Amino acid sequence: RVENNQTETNLRALLDEAAARGFRIAVDVEVAGPFFGSAGDVQGALATLLATHAQHPAYLRSDGKPVIFFWRQQRFNLGTWQGIRNAVDPNHGSVWIEEGIDVSPLSVFDGHHLYSVTWNPQTDMATTARKFATRTRSQAAKLGAPKVYVATVMPGYNDTKLPRGNAFAVGREDGAYYARSWQAAINAAPDWIIITSFNEFPEGTYIEPSQAYGTKYLELT
């Protein structure tokens, strides 16, 4: 319910602050979030987003269309997603970017990204970036429709202080890892590049100024 969702209040404030500073804001819908008990809840949220926040002058647009990212859209099958899209955006007046290692959702969505590129330390980032660029473009050719490939860069990763059985760390190498991450993304000739993350401190991916690193990662960016 909107009245109990602090994200709603925060987003309104964030959009106004962004407008004052020339920034743009897009929503990343966490499909498994606590306010989404069903596909109907997600559909309702997207309808509200498109009718309200996405009309704000600071909301991120691509070719005039508001952009929406998704996380864990795997919760629902493609038939369900097609129904949601038909209900809230049948003419594709917005740009929907899905996430994960499977590009088959591109039959419903408009682009693909990975939240993390550190999940397979045995595979170098350049290989990952090229692989998903190829997969996205191959799927676009198969579908006969253009699709957005979004490459991801990260400064490192460390969630070993969280209570997770699969926690791991990838060292920052005093910024060298971040530089390689950027070069890997650039070499894949993506349509867009995103950074994971600005301030995800619990997973150790932040580039926000901190006691640990000062402003180093903003300067590198």
C-alpha cells in the first residue's frame, strides 16, 4: 500500500532534488519486494508509476520514453509478463529493461542488463560483457526488433559481513578492478552502461564517498 511505503515518499523527494540539479532518476522494480504479493500488485504499481512519477520532468527517458529497470522478474513467467505489459503499456510507450542470465524475456521486455558481473570470479568481465552483448543482439535479430544492451561496471564486491551461506569477496585492487570493469563494458559496445552501485554498502559495491576510500571512486568514474 502506497501510504505505508517509504520508497514512495523517498522517490518523490528524489525526483524533485534531481530536477534541481539536472539529474535523471529511473525506478528499478524489485519484483519480489514486500509490497508485491501478486502479479496484480506489480501491475498496479507499474500503472501508478507510469501515470505519476514517470511523468516527472526529472524521470529518465530514452527517445522520449520513460525507462524502467526490473530485478527478479523471473518470479513470473513470460505469459504473465505479457499480460502485465498488455494491461499497462500495450504500445510500448516506456522502455523495460529485464535482468538475469536468460535473454528470453526480451520477447516482452525492451532491453537486458545484469545487476552483478562479479558472480562468476572464474570468468573475466570482458568475456561476460561480450557474451551478453552477443546474446542480446542475437535475440533482437531473432525477434526482429531492436533491443537495448546495458553493460554493468562494478568496483568490486564483498558481502562476507552478511549472514549468507554463499558470501564472497572480489577485491578492488586499489581501483584497478573498477578500471578493468569499465574497459570490459566499453569494449562490448553497449547501448548504455550502468554502475553497481552508488551506495550498496552491505555488498561492498559502493562508489559513494566513504571513510574507506574517500572520493577515489567518484574520481575514477
